[in-house]
Amino acid sequence: MLVVDEFEAAAERLRIAPLSGAIYHQTAFRSVRRLLLPRIRYHIYYEAYEASGLVRIVAFWHVARRRGPRL
């Protein structure tokens, strides 16, 4: 399934290079990044925690929605 394959590839990319997405929203307390999945036209919005090596996905959003999610 295309969506699953694209999502798994993106998850692997984030595992290897968690800061590879562009910064989407940043405050003093959090930094949300965005990674485009071009074949299915979705963005993954996520937070990367360098100290622990964790990535927390906060939204999975289609580009046709025009605006990004409320974070």
C-alpha cells in the first residue's frame, strides 16, 4: 500500500536524521518540524528530542487542506 510504504520510509528517515524536516513552528518551549511525503502529498509534523533520540509525530496532514494543523 502506497501510504504505508511512504510513511514507513519517512519514519526511517526520521530515525536516521530526525532534524531533516524543515522547522514549521517554533516557540521557547517546542519546535515542530514538517516533512513532506511527496508521492502521497502528506506532511508529517513532528517534534524531535535530540537528547533522548525520540521523535513524536503530532500530525499527519494532506497538502490539499491548504493550512497546516493547529499546534
